[in-house]
Amino acid sequence: MGEIRWATKEYTDEEIYSILDPVVREWFRRKFKSFTPPQRYAIVEIHKGENVLISSPTGSGKTLSAFLAIISELISLGRKGELEDKIYCVYVSPLRALNNDIRRNLEEPLAEIKKMAQELGEEIPEIKVAVRTSDTTSYEKSKMVKKPPHILITTPESLAIALNAPKFRERLKDTRWVIVDEVHALAENKRGSHLALTLERLRELTGEDFVRIGLSATIHPLEEVGKFVFGFENGKPRPGLIVDVSFAKRTKITVESVVEDLVYTPADVLSQALYRRIGELVKNRKTTLIFTNTRSGTERVVYHLKKMFPEWADKIEAHHSSLSREVRLEVEERLKRGELKIIVSSTSLELGIDIGSIDLVILIGSPKSVNRALQRIGRAGHRLHEVSEGVILALDRDDLVEVTVLAHNARNRKLDRIRIPKNPLDVLVQHVLGMALERVWDVNEAYNVVRRAYPFKDLPFEDFMNVLKYLAGEYAGLEEKKVYAKIWLEDRKFGKRGKMTRAIYYMNTGTIPDEAKIDVFTVDKRYIGTVEEEFAEHLMPGDIFVLAGRTYEFVKSRGNRIYVISREGAKPTIPSWFSEMLPLSFDLALDIQQFRREVKSLLGNKRARSFLMKKYGIDKITAKAILSYFREQAKYSIIPDDETVLVEVVRDERVVKYFFHTLIGRRANDALSRAFAYIISRKKKCNVGVAITDNGFMLKVPEDKALTQGELVELFKLENLRETLKRALDNTELLKRRFRHVANRGLLVLRRYMGRERSLSRQQMNAQTLLNFLKKNYPDFPLLKEVYREIMEDKMDVESAELFLSWIKEGKIKVIVKEHEYPSPFAFNLEVVGASDVVLMEDRRELIRQLHQKIMAIISSKSTGG
């Protein structure tokens, strides 16, 4: 029994009823009639005390699957007079908004059950539910200490703080069940790593295992996610059951091209066609949810729809993370009441907020991953027996190819793998300090607790010791930089040190960095405006971007300011919405490479169009557009696929551009392009311009620094990508910004101290000073090690880039270099990557149209032998 197993037994109604308390049984029978698939697999197992991970679509009764056995058990305890004032169940969710939903969804059935008991003439005690988050007042918190709820609803951050609240922590000692909701939104990031450690510390407090229940939307691979939720014991995953009913709900996904000709249709016509088509799709629906990929896109779609359909104007709303909480809640309430015709969102509605009934989901542009597509489209038909219907509208030819493969994978449930961060040391620092606040620990004992958490299961002892040494102030020279010891460490034991330590922990715990707005000034100190920090971290000297309708070149940064010079008329190299762009997943990228080879083999075939329509479920217009795109590429150059990488050389007004057709997703391309640019800049002693997309990257050098064909091929033989990348990151905005985040999490630069907030600008300056000091004196310092790991593994995808390079070295993929007068059709999007915004698209489409005309002229002159 001691391993992770897949649930195979589907219990009958009678079997489930037999384990429920009579009142709960009667209530369920009257209200629901029968059980949903996740409930049939999970309820009895939870009752037996099994750990369970449930992966199922929205609206399938996941939450009740987790809570029903627990509610029943608590009521049974109450009947026997054994229900005490203590916390039995902890429910953790990443979203504060979700917590209020859950409380409502629990209090309603509990009230109904109590009412039914009275009807049956029975007396049952009240089951208390309470929410504890950063919004909870100190009065409510102190009330919870005196009279704790039976079920506590909280966030990962609040639970970590509660564990260190001396009085409240006592109330958590008898926890029997922990439910982690929205696992898919936690596993891939540091909030998840943070929670995994919190749960192991809770396990240490309870002294015995509690039942762990994970709830997740569509996610893959489930075994790994199961290990993440259940944790490890003695180096082996804790046993548990995986309930995979993510296929219980039917999904219908269609792909459409908004116009027949994606190249020559003018932007305004395309825009009209897009909104007209949305109008046709939503006309006969009650409520439609539209996803755009950026917040700015959301606002623009709302604006255009209101203008085109004034009769629906008061029933169209936007919902994204930049809106205030009040506005968001009001939109959600209107949605639940069924008052909205159209709701447009960027990413904020992907998580499981209960949003009432939606009968169609439209995605504008590619959602970039199969899991995300299924999660978004799964919002339609909120009930289990309803079909989730989704339409993906493509706006350019690369998008069209991508969503054709994506929709095919989604229909066949071929999901993308998630990546769980490994050994994030900044998160570890917080928890080691939290542990020291509890009691004195033996070093080995603490190390074993940490390694029970999945992200830290392979943590090297040396890294653990370095974290302890840092917290104990053993790195000489840090004290002069106002970094003081927070623990004592001697004779292989450690404990807390200093009066302020507990306050520092409370004020600075959590993993989400503070959002910074970066001020933009000209070199002669004239203020221009602000950009998001996420955008600023991508800038390299020489990068050109648009702000407030003008073009600027990035020069340098200092603290939270960046300095630029005006460059009117220069072509932007980085789009202003770059930081919001979702990256294409590596797995899906590889499938698109295979699709390219498949289409290439069909080009001479008369039945190509009908074959594609049948296999990929696309319409005639889409199939025709894809085939003509590929024919143009084949006639002008070659089609890069899973066996060939094309490198194009294009000479253009005193510069040479190199287009690398590496279709491996933007995160892996980020790693590869930075390493290549670094090698070239060292070798040729010049600045190298870089532009990145999911389908490849472009490097640009002055014409007198051009590379030979041999030098280009040599780049792919790079021996140590990580080392090269580490050197390439030196002095970059990315390293400076990310180091502040890591230093915040790792308590090296405090966000709040003595009850006061520290300005982000000051934090950034401190982080910079410390970064330079540590690089020089302690290159192996744990937080320095972590910032490189975070950038390379979480922000970029160095593993996939290494894998891709190894395929080239092994000869599985060959590199072909070709020189062209203009970039080939597959390179158009790289050539115009910096051109202004994609939903505005005028400039971008105009550039592509001009390129296309030039290329078609060359192709036709080739075919006429000209």
C-alpha cells in the first residue's frame, strides 16, 4: 500500500451513503440525488484516511468531494459530544477571493444540514468556519484564538505566519485534514515551494500524519503533482491516491482564422472582422467569456465591442489584475447574477472563482499551452454534463499553425508537463528562520524536516548549512552592510537570536515580490513616464522601445530609475507588452516542429487540404492558409522542422541579421539567445542586438563584425550553456531586478522594518550594493546561487535549451545556414517583433505586407526562371 496509486474503484451511491452520518446522508440525497465522478472515487478514500489528489474539470463537485467526508465526520463527533473547540481541517487556497467563495459554499450546506436535523428532531452542534488571511482584522484573529473554528480557510502566506503565532499555533496541533486547492496555480512557483515547507512544519507540530487532499484543474504529470502534495517520508513519497477525472467533461474546441487572407487584409479590416465574428458567436449565447493574452488587449477589446454593439454596452465588462479589488468583485457578482453578456479577461479568471454559468469561451490568439487552453475553455458549461465549448481566433499565420496543433493536442488530452522549482534557497531561508522562532533545533533533525517537502527532497546538505551560516551571520563583511544575524548556530544546533527577529519574520514572509513601477528619465534628467518592472528587467543597452507614443533607447539604470535617449523613427526592438506575453511551452513547441515536417511532406499532395481538415479538425480557410504559408517558405528558403534548424543571414543597411529558427518556446530561446549573443560580443568586441519569440530569435551585429558560416555553426557546439549564461547575465537588468526579489524573500534586503515600509528604490540600491559585494567575495553565497537558478530554471528554460543543443550535437538535428536578401516568411514575426502592439497591429501588419510583396516577387521570378 505504500506508494502512489491511481484510483480505480468507483464507489456506488449506497457505498458512499453507508459511511456518511445519517443527517448528512439525508441532506445530500434530497439536494443532489447522486454523486459526481470525483465524489465517487474520493469520498470513501478520504473517509478511510487516504491522501488524495483530485484532478477534475471546473463544476464537477471537486470541493464537495474534499469536504463531504470531513463534514460528516465532524457532525458524528458532535453527536457523541466529542467535538472540541479546535481546528480539525485547514483549507488552503492561493486566492483570497476564492476563500470567501469557499466559506459561502460551506456555510450554506452546513446551515441546510442543521435545519434538516431539526426537522428530523435531532440536535447537532454548529460546525464553525472562519477565514484567516492578510485581510483579517486583529480583533477577528484574537477571537479565533479564544474560540477556534473547526474548519480554517486560509492562504499559503497566512498559514506560514499562523504557524509562528505562539497562541494560535497551539490551535493547529490537532489538524486532521489539510485541503490544498488550485494546486496547478501553486506547484509551478515559489508559493508552492513555500507551502510545501509550511505543511512539513505543520506535520512536525501535529506529531502525526494528517490527511492531505489536493484539488487541481487539468495538470500533468499527476504522479509528480501527487508527490508534491503528499510530500516525502524517509526519502520515499508518502502513499496516496490519484483521482483523475479530468476527462469527465466533454470539450469542443474550434480554430478559426478571422479573415481569409491574414497577410494582405489591412489592420482596420481585420479588426472589424474580429469584432464582427465575436458578435456572431455571442449573439445567441447568454454569457460569453473572452480571454486576451494581455491586460492592454483586454481594455481594447472591451472598448471596440462596446462601440460596435451599443445595445450590449452595459453588459460588457473587463476583469484583470490591474483593476481595483472593488471593481473586480462587482464584476464577479454581476457575472454570477447572470447580468453580463460578455466578460473579457487576461488571466485573472483562470482560477476557480465561482463565476456562474458561461456558455462559450473565446480565446483571442494562442493561449500558448494545452493545459491553459483546457483550463480556460473549462470555464464554459460550468456543470459536469454540459459541454465546454471554446473557439480560438487566430490573428496571424504563426498563431494559426500553433493553435491548430494546440487544439489537436487538447482534443487528444496530450498535456504539457509542469515544472516544479528545485531547492529555492530564498524560500528555505524564511522557513529556517520560522523554525528557529519555534524552538532550538538539531541541524540534522531540521534538515530531515526540510527534505520531506517535495521541492527540497534532493537538497544538498552543504546548501542547507550555507543557509544556516548566512542566517547566523557567518559571512564576514555583511554586518557592515546592515545585514545582521537572525539565529545562533553552534554544536550542530540552532535557535533564534535577537529581539526583532520575530517581527522581521512576520513583516517579510511570503514569496510574491512587490510590484514596482520604474521611472523613466532621459539622460539629461527629464521625466518621461513609468514602465512595469517586468518590462524593465528585459532591457539591454541599445534596446529600443515605445513609451507614450515616442521611441527611446535604453542606456542604463540606477535604483528604480532607468535612463534613455530619444531615438525618433528608430524601429523598436522590444514590444511594450513583452512582459505580459505568455511563453509557449516546450512540449507544445516540439509538436509544432513535427507538424511542420508533416505539412512539408504534404506540399506536393493534391489531397493535402482535406487531409489536414480531417486530422486536425480545421476548416477550409485555415487549411488553405497553412498550406500557402508553408509553400511560400519552401519556395523561398527551406522549412525548419524537428530535424533541421535554419539560420538565415540577411544584410540590411550596415548591419547583418541572423535569424535562428529554433522553435523551442520563448523561455528556452531566451537562454540560448543570451548565451550566443554573449559569445559573439566577446569574440567580435561589439554590442549584439537580440530579439526573441517562441519560434526563434534574431541576433544583429554591425556589418564589419559579420560571422562566417563556420562561426555560426560553431555556436551550437557550446559546451557549458549554464556557465556561459551566468557570465552573460552579469550586469544585466534581469540579474539586478531578480536579485532584489530573491534578497527580499531571503531576508537579506527587508521590505518592512520596525513597522515601516522601505521604498522600493532604496531596496533596489541596497540589493545592488550587496550583489556586487557577494559576487566579489562569496560567489557561492546561497542567495546568489538562487538568483542564477531562478533566472535560468524558472524564468528561462535552460534545461530544454540544453536538451535541444544535445540533439544537435548528436546529429538528430542538423543546422543549415542560408543567406537571403530579405527574411523568409517564417522569420517575418521575428523581423517585426519590436513593431508596436499586436492588437493595434497597423505598423506590424504593414511591415509584414511589404516583406511579403518583396518575397513573392522573388519567388515568382525564380519560378519563371527570371
